Amino acid sequence: MKRLIYIFSALFVAVNATAQVGINTTDPQQTLDVGGSSATVRVDGLNSTNNPTNLGTGLTTRVYVDANGDLVLDDDGKVGLQLLVDSENYLEDAETPDSRINQVGTAFGYETAGNPTDFAASTFTLTKNAIVEINYSVSWSIYKTRTPAADNRIQDGEARIIQTGVYFRRVTDPTDPYAGPAITYELDDPTGTPINGGPWCINMNSSGTTCLETGGLLALNGQFYTNSDQDDGAYRNFKNTGSDYVRLGPGTYVALFVGRVYVGNVASVGAIKAYLGSDNDELQIVAHYYE
């Protein structure tokens, strides 16, 4: 069999009689055969400088073959994995009225609590339908009065459940969370299905009897708390963790938190207070784009 071999510097390019081309090999086995156990291939048109679909560390990029046989990233953006939010301290470290949730006995709803440390950096934009993955660890503290202080530790020994969750809000102005038209909370996914069987009450009146706002709640989780010691009982540095998935359509969003405190006997120490975000709060949001 005749074989033509071309040598360029230290690079060996071989073309055999069947028009198979070999690079670093004199015996190509396919139409293009790159030899060498550590051989790599670079396509400059697919790198992050030349191709906006390649987002570097923010995206797990995969190379696809389109209908024309061309190599493309993320099937022209139709499929892929994108890290949208990765925060090690998502909520402001504060024990203020904005981060406070009231004890509601066995009432039905939740309360919004906690503000993002950097609202603009907390927003994210989906360019098309995606399955959104949420993972969080949110801190909380708890007291028997509205004044956050160590000497206000609960001591009644009643078992409480501190529950937390996440909801998504449409953002009209990423630089100003309070600007624009009426706030819109996501209630349904792109197919019209209520998120997590909702709608859920995300904001109640002070007595816990009337729902003021609803949203689609995700990653609901809770932790038991009880304490009967005024001096040594823990009152802060607690964490709730949660994970969930939801389908969302194109748009700009921000993830926000809710919480509630359940207790069977509300008469024990009265209306105690809990605060979300009093310590570091981790949040990770990942988009899984699909056709």
C-alpha cells in the first residue's frame, strides 16, 4: 500500500492511500487520527475569548455536533450546565426587623426574612428554559423577646420547629430591588404547573391569620429546637440546609428566603423571635439548560 508522509519540524503528518490523515502517527486508522497517549486538540473558535457560549469556570461546557456536523459548544446554548450563584455569605449578617420571623404556633404561613448582602450580584438571568438546582445553608438565631441578646434565651423547654425555604422573584431593575412595577413572585413553572404544589403563603399578617402574599416555595426544611436553661442554652449559630429543583423560564430572578417557628404551646414565653442570616449563609444556584 502506498503511503505519503509529510514532515513539518517535529510534527508528523501522514496521508495513506485511503485518504486517512494522521498527526503524530504514520498509520492513521480513521479519517483524522491524532497519535500520542497525551495528545490534545485545540479549536480556537471554541475558546472563551472567541466564543461567548464558553463561560470558562462559570459553565461546564460540552462540545456537541450540530446538524451540519460542526463542533459547537452546548448545542448552540440549548443544553448545558451553568453556575448562576455561588455565595458563601448570601444574606446580611443582621438581627433586624427585616430578618425577623415571629413565632406563630401552628398557623399555616411563612414570613419573608433576610436581605441579600449584594442584591445586584445575587440576581441571575436565564436565557431559556432551565431546570434550576438550589442548595443552601442558612443561619438563624432565636430569642424570647424582640431584643437580640444572650440574656433573652428561651428557657421554657417547649419543642419548636424552625422551618426555612426559598422562593424566586422576578427582577425588573437589578440595581434597585425596590424600583419598577409591582413585585412578581414565581408561582408556576413554564408548563403552568404550580411550583412544589403551591401557591404557598410567603407573607402573613402579624397575627398569623391572613396571607398577604403567595409564592412558589422550594427546598423546605426544618430543625427542632428546645431549651430549658437561661444561662447555658444555645441561642444562635444554628443552620438549616435544603436542596431542590424547579423548572424556570427565561428572565431575571433573585432567590429570597422565608421562615417560620412552630410551637404547640404559644403561652409559654409568648411571641418569641427568630432571625435568619445572623451568621454566614451559603447559597448555590445551578442552571441545567434543556431543549
